[in-house]
Amino acid sequence: MISKPKGTRDIYGREAKIWKYVEELIDATMDKYNYTYMRTPVFEESELYHRGVGESTDIVTKETYDFMDRGERHMTLRPEGTAGVVRSFIENKMYGDNLPIKVYYNGPMYRYERPQAGRYREFTQFGVEVLGSNDPMVDAEVISIAVNIYSMLGLENIKVNINSLGDTESRDRYREALINYFKPHINELCSDCQERLLKNPLRILDCKVDADNELLINAPTTIDYLNEESKKRFEDVCSYLDILSIKYEVNPKIVRGLDYYNHTVFEVEADIEGFGSQNVIGAGGRYNGLVNQIGGPETACMGFATGLDRLVLALEKEEIKLPINEGTDLFLMYVNEDEKKYALYLAQELRMAGFIVDTEYTGRSLKAQFKQADRLNSRFSAVLNSEDLDNNEIKIKNNKTKKEAVISLDTLIYYLDENLNAGENEFGDDADKFLREHDKSCDGDCCCGDNDDDCSCGNCHCH
Ligand code: ATP
Ligand code: MG
């Protein structure tokens, strides 16, 4: 048997419905914020991620899926979304457009990691990027998007940690201070951190191995190295978050490993029991240096990414009930070939009218089809009986109340609409009453007796 590659998952059934719900909510929310959807390639030239110069990050040094294509070009499966968006921003000269560019993406990312719950080799990230504004209001807006999406999904137990690395000057001073602080104690750090000391000392503070080491706990904090301008900027971000009633904690230990971050950095933790160390569901920050590093003009940017796998896991762990559409509106049953053809035709008509319709595909007996309607959780079911069809009628059964009604096929759409959307069937099984109220077809004589073209009785469709 061929099995899926290590660290990948098949998402199907109920879980896939949750994913779809989450993704639709994201799309609808991003529309409100006026961010446009963007897709970039899943693989890019390796150079985009392995930029040679700069500091080291786990993502780039240990986690990328690199390969040579048949044309002997070095390619990398994207480990994150920002670099691709920035590459596209530069390549498509978006910096010449009306700034800022506000975009979001949602798609698979690849990292060669040790798989465990909430940590996969293929996972999905939704992220937003704002390119071309250094306004602290953007920082607050981006953080608020993350928080609002989690809270709209009903995820209450989250914690937002924010910090500021300051501008380049502040960050450099802090970097220097960290090196001086750790240098005499280098042997007390894990082997990865020893390597990080000169390349990316900030990343030491993020280390999971050394997390409880006193050295890390007492390390200098970024806040003490912010210059006045950076301090003021950070205060502005905090005050804008207050305006949005976003709860956060200033946590000087949040540094984000990537070397292009400056000013605001943040992480959103799911404060959920049993979530283990993979509890950071989203993270982001300001990256004013990246566009320039990749070859574009100096551009102030801010973004964040959230792992949908971890987000969905959090929803499940918290047993959050989402309004996921379970079941179908109508299940069409039939026995003979003529009835089957009609089922095929009618299912299509009703689907185009907006109903969720299913029918029989495996030649089950009528009895087994009733069971199938139950299994599919169908709100209504109908047997397409040739005799009824000849009379232009259909027998329809409300599977909840078990009541049956014979109605004219012409009014089926009204009938379903009325019963499904009103929740209750106000007509019960009184199909005649239903027809009186809803049959708006006109036999030529206007029901109000007024046959003028400008009839305004509102009771019929004849004009
Ligand atoms: P971690 O510290 O857990 O390794 P990270 O700092 O590598 O996270 P980012 O690069 O900031 O994570 O990615 C943002 C989000 O993407 C994370 O908060 C997480 O939800 C998700 N994510 C990152 N790596 C994985 C993975 N291997 N599997 C599933 N989700 C992931
Ligand atoms: Mg990681």
C-alpha cells in the first residue's frame, strides 16, 4: 500500500467541512478589511529563501525542501508566504501603485520538521501583508485581524504577546548587548544556540531547548534598548490596540527568529490544555527591511501568518460548535429508469435554484434509499413515482416531523423554500393551503380581476 509522505495529512469528511468554514470566514473577513487575495507559486527559486547574507533561521538552515528541477535550477518549496509576496511586489512593480498594498494568502507551506501534533511537513498558512506603510495603525490593524478571526470562530482562550525590536539602530544595539551577555556563557547553551550567537543572537531567546535556562530568563530585553522614536512608535501601537479593545501583554521575550523583523513583533498563543508546545497559532511583525533585502526599494511592511492546522486543532480541542451545514435539503428516490431520469433532471433544477440535493447512485432498493436519506441527514425526501409524475405531482416527506404532503411539481421550489428557510412548516401537511398561498402562476385571468398591464395587486406574476 502506498501511504502518504511523513508529516502530511489527508483532510476529509467533517474536518474538511471545518476547514472550509474557517477559510470562507477568512475570505469574508478579509473582504471587509479590504485586503485582496493573492496567490504566489508554491515553489520559488531557492535564492529567495537562501539569500546568502544575513542571519540564520531554522526555517532556512534546516527546514526547507530544496530540490533541483530537470533544468538543473535550484528550487525550494515555500516554507512561508511573506518572501513570495515580497518577490511578487518587486517583480510586478507594485511599489509604483497606490500604496499600501494590502493582501492576504492562504495555502500550503513546506518545512522539513520532525512531525508531531500541530507540526507537519506540509501545513497551511493564512497570512496578511501590508506593504508600503509605516503607520503604527497598520500594526494594530494586522494584529486585530488575527484576533478578530480567532474570536469570530469562538476561540476565546487566546493570548496576544507583543513586543518591539525597535528600528535598525535599536535592534543593532540590542543585538550587540545580547552577544556581550551570552559570550562568557557560551558553553552553557545548547549546540544550536552556540551557533546562533554570532549569526542570530535574538533567536537564542526563542530556543525551545534552552527555554528554562536562567541565562535566557535574565537576558537583556529589547525594550531597554529602544531609542526614543522607537519607544514612541511602540506606545502608539499599544494605544491603537487599546482603541480596538484588543487584550495583549507586552512580552519582551518575543523576538521572532527572522532577521528582517523590526519594530512590532507578536505571537498569538492558544491557551488550551493539552495543546503542548505547539501552542502558537499565529505570529507576525513588521519587516521594513525585507523588500530592500530582496532587491526592491525601501518599503515599510507589516504582516502575520496563522497556521490553519493548529487553528482547527484548537477549535476541536475547545469543542467549539461551528454552524457547519450538515446534511442535505432533499433526497430524491426512484425505482425505475424513467423515474431515475426525472431524478437526474430534477436534482439539477433544484441545485440551480440553490438547494442541497442528493439522489441514489448505487441501485439500492427503495427501503435502503430511505435509510440512505437518513444517513445523509436529509431534511426532506421524495419518492419520484411515475404515476405521480404523470399527474405533475410529487410526494414529499419532512423527515423531522415525518409528515407527508403531495404537492404540484410546479410549486416544489416554493414549498422547499418556505419550509427550509422558515424553519417551521407553517402549512403543516396542508398542501392545498400551501398552493392557495403560493401558486402565483396565472391562467390568463388576473386573480384580482383587474387585467390591466399595470395591475399592482402583488398577488400574481402575470404582469
Ligand atoms: P514554531 O515556533 O511552532 O516552530 P514558527 O515560529 O516556526 O513556529 P512561523 O514561521 O511564525 O512559525 O509560522 C506561523 C504559524 O504557522 C505558526 O504560528 C504555526 O501556527 C504555523 N506553523 C509553523 N510551522 C508549522 C508546522 N510545521 N506545522 C503546522 N503549522 C505550522
Ligand atoms: Mg518553526
